[in-house]
Amino acid sequence: MAPQRLALRHHRQHPRQRLDARLRPAPLRQRVVQCGKEVETLGARAAQALCNRIATQRNRLDGHAKMLVSLSYQSVLQRGFAVVRDAQGRTVREAAHLHAGDALEVEFRDGRADVETRSVRVNGEPRGQPPRASAPANPSLRRTRRSGGSGQGSLF
């Protein structure tokens, strides 16, 4: 055979031989095993990443829940305060907005009570009246100091 024909024949067989080598069962099995190990590793990493993400989000949600509880008016009620609402359900923030005879609802930590105002005083003065002098009209309401030097009265 001529050298050129022999080279052509070798060239034609060479790709087939390479294909035969790649299609043999042993290398294919080895590649499947290697890919299987990679899939297991990636699966474990993905599962761990998902668990970490869930834990992070749960901690974040817990933090938001605690913030919500601390900002809620109901936590203020637990400390002994009350919320006052008018007949329309709006929160009453100032006595100056009230009149005698107004129907109100007072919310405590353990329930609610419907009440009616008998009178309204703003800064100690009856509503609608000009401010009085600094000394109280009723002499029994005047503050008295006990002598003792500290200037602070007794609580007893």
C-alpha cells in the first residue's frame, strides 16, 4: 500500500478507535461513579445551605416578632396603663378634647369598661374656665412642709 493510503486508512480508524475507547464500559462506569459523588456532595451542600437559610430567616422573624410585641400598645396595658377611646373608637389623647357627658370606652389589660364623663379638667382647671391663681381655693389642698431640713415631706 502506498504511504498516503496507509495514512488515510489510519486517519479514518483513529476517530473510531477514540470513540471505541470512550464507549467502553469501564470508563463510563468510572465517570458515572464520579458524577454520582459530585451530585451527593452538591446535594449535601444544598441541604445545609437551605437549613442555614431557614435558621437565619427564623431568627430574623423572631426578632421582628419581639419588636412587634415591644411596640404594641398591649404591652403598655400589661404595665398598668389604660387606653381611652371615644364613642367613634378613636383614641383620646388629651382631656381638652372631652366634654361632660361624653361616652368613653376604657381598655385595661384584662378587659374594657364603658364610662361617661361627669366633668372635665384640663391642667387641673375645669374645662372652659380661665386659670386660677397658683394657690388652691380650698385651704385643705395646700401643701405643707414638715420641719426637718430636707424640704421633702413624709409619705406616711
